[in-house]
Amino acid sequence: MRSILVAACVLALSATAASADESAMTSRFGNTTIAKNKNGTESHIYFNADHTFTGKVLRPAVALKGTWKVEGDNVCMIYTPPPFGVTNPQCKKLDAHQVGDTWTDGLWKVTIVAGIK
């Protein structure tokens, strides 16, 4: 179950770009990337320019932290420690989005909101 919850965090980064670089992450610094699914699972991820992140899954409450890096067209999150059922690194396609953007990836709705929520 927790691996499904953590998938929400990885989905918060998902996209469909042909190419990505670290500049695609800048809109996330100082803001909150929120991923929600129809089952009520919601995660909030806070990315930092120093390649660290923290976050939380709201239900059940799970604290998240680790580092991130861009590899090719993907962003990879390395959890410290990895939540139950998660294998490091968790990589997902990356695309540039701005604060206020909302997109879907499978069953997940992802939004970047201003500030730390």
C-alpha cells in the first residue's frame, strides 16, 4: 500500500517532454507539488535547489525525504530511508511546468501550488 502512496510522489514529477534538464525543476523550488488520486491519496512534495526534497503523504501519514537528480529525460528521487515497498531510485519522465499548472498522469492529478502547503 505504501508503495502506491509513494508512487503519488513520483507522479508529482511526471510529464511527457522530449527532453528535460534541471531547469524543468525550478518552478518547484519554494512551492508545493501536490499529487492526488481518486482514492483520496494525496502527497505534498517540496523540492529544493540543493537537490534535496521533503514531503508527506496525508493519509496514511507518511513523512518523506531524500535527494533528487535529473538523468536524461527523467527525474529520479532517492528516499532516505525508502518507504516500505519502495526501491531506490524512483525515476519518472520530467517536463517543465509552472506554478498553477495542473496535469494528469494515469489516475493522478498533479498541481504545482505557490508556497509551502
